[in-house]
Amino acid sequence: QSWSRGMSYCLHSESHLDAGPIYVRENGKLHVVNPGAGGVQNVTPKTRPFSLFSRSFSVELCMNREDDRARRQRTDHFIFTYTKEGNLRYSAKSLFSLVLGYISDNVDHIDSLIGFPEQIAEKLFSAAEARQKFTEPVTGLRALQKFTEAYGSLVLCSLCLRNRYLVISEKLEEIKSFRELTCLDLSCCKLGDEHELLEHLTKEALSSVKRLLLKDNSLSDAGLRRMTAPVRVLKKGLENLLVLDLSCNPKITDVGIRYLLSFKKLNCLDISGTGLKDVDAVIKRLQMQIGLVHSKVPLKEFDHSNCKTEGWAEQTVLQWEQAVMEAMKPQDNLSSRAAALRFYGKTHRIEEVVKCTLVEPETKASGNLQFYKENVQNCHLPLKKEVAGSHELKNNKKRALAEQERERTSKQKHLCLTVEDWDLLNTY
């Protein structure tokens, strides 16, 4: 620092009074930089030309002392690669990439994206998703709403939340922000009649839903009355519904089935495992009023294989699920702690692993209650066309399906899986 101050003083010495000779020590030798007017004159001049910086001179940049965030933002402007010789090379990123990264870091401050080109918006969404901006508690919701308001079904057209009740509880507002969904799978979530998400199903934002799966959700006649009220009274809500799954809800009775008669466009319906008392009367009522015929074989619309999360936010939903599972990891030791307390006699009750109760006892009693419209070819399996053919082949296939159902039922009754195991199975 003293050397730099001396040099600056030397360079500007012409505009100041002469204070005398200035000496600089370099590599152990003393040199005169500016001999003063009244200074010593007998100093021998240097034979070699004066050099401002020596070959061994080095400078430490101040940016090395800055925080990691500032350094990371600076390095994000470059692309580092290695040559064949092993040398590190870097090239500057394009201006588009730099602007895209900056906007994605501040995506929650965007006023609106309505009218913005969807090709650029998709890249912006992916950049923000890679930075996990949509997983943040408050800013993530605000950012997601900007995209859903402008692009609707492009953000997400199909949402599968089967057995993901924890994601629903943690990200309910984010899920409610999705618009123009055509398929929604809420199977095995135990939502009940009073859940806020079921009320949201009647809103105009989800009037585009054509496929709704509510299997095993503890629904009753009261829940169906609320869900169908906008269609029955205002001709709004789920008026475009084509496929509806209400199986494994034993609290739904013959009274609740009457509310479903308002779905005039319904092509496929599954009410297996419900608490119906007069099954024959229900079958006749559905056929006479909305044209649904009882199917003798399982329909492919209710095997849950066609319902997947599709859209820009597909990875976002997976990030939500991973965040929920990470938050649950510290609770893994609770079972061992409960076992220890039971061993020492300090507790008499232990939380057991929740068993999958997809197949209720009422399912066996009522049998398969799936319905379809005859004039719609996509609502039944190819097996239905062979009913008028060989009776022997039909009976063999029925027996095979019955054996598969019994095997699946027995496995589900004796299988005990944790939440992590179910989430792992759902990824396949």
C-alpha cells in the first residue's frame, strides 16, 4: 500500500510542491524514483531502464474476499470446459441465458405473463424450476400463480395425487392454483366431505375436468350433494365430467347416487365398494336416466394407468413430494423409540403401520359396479366384444380375472407398507 501511495504521489508530483527525493525498495535494493530539486545529486543513475512492475509482481483481486453468493453469480456468466490437452477454457454465456437466469431468480416479482410468448415462458418456467423457486413457501406460490393465470393447461393438464395426502396438506394453495385441468386423480387420500380441495372442485377454474378419480376418500352422501350442487342448480362446475370413480367409499348410499344423475355427459362410472342397499334399483336408474349400462368386466378407465402428471410443472410436483419426504425423515426413529418404551413397560399403546384398506369389505358384497355408455367405444375393454362369441372363452376369462382379483385382494390385506414404500412403488 505504501508503494502504491508513493507511486500515485510520484505520478501526480507535477501538480504538487516538490517534497524531495522519493526512494522505493525493490528486491532488497533501494532506488530513486523522483530525485528532488534540492535533494542529493551524487546518486548514480540506473543503467537499466526503469520498470514499473517486475516479472514476479502479483496482484490479489478483491473479489476473492467477497461472499460465495456474489462469486457464484459472477461465475454463472461463463461456461467452463476442458480441452483435449487438459487446459481449462471458458466462454461467456449468451445474453439470453443471462437474462433468463436473472428473471428466474426474481420470478416472484413478475407482474403478469399474459400475452407473453409461450415458447419463452416454458424456458423461463424450466429455469425457475431448476432453481427450485416453486418450492419456496410464499414466493413459490406467487410465482406459480403468474404462470397458471397466463398459460392454464400448458402448466399442467393432468395431475395425479394418488396416495399423496401429505403433498395435498402441505401444498394445498399451490394445487388450487392450477387451472384448466382435464384429469385429476385424488385416490386413496382420505379427504372426507369437508376438505377444502373437494370444495375447490366446484369452482370455475376446474370446470374443464373430464376425468375425476375419488376412490377411497371417505366420502358420503353429503359430500356428493356439495360436489354436484353447482351442476344441479347453476349448470356449472363439473358439467363436463366424463369419467368418475367413487369406489371404496362405503358411506355413499342410494341417496347419494341420485345426485350423480345431474352428470348428463358422464360416460364411465365406478361405484364399487359403496354402501348401496338396492343395487338392482340403482342399476336401472342409471340406465334409464343417464344411459349408463352395467359392465360385466372391469373397465380400463379405472385401472389408474392412464392418469399421470403431465405439463410444465411435472417436475415441480415431484420436488414437492421430495421436500415432504425429507421433512418426514427425522420421524423414522419414532418406531424404535416406541418399541423401547414398550420393552420397559412405559407405554401400552404403539402406533402400528397403517395398512392399505383400498378393498373394503363392502366391495366383495356389492361386487363390480362399473358402468359405461354403449355408444362410446372407449369406455370398455375389448373383452366386452367377445361376450356374444364363445361362452367358454368368456367364462375362462372371468375366472382368470376373479383369480387375479382374489390374489390382489389377499396381497393388499396382508401387506403392510410404510409411506416411503408406497411413494417408492408409485415412482415405477
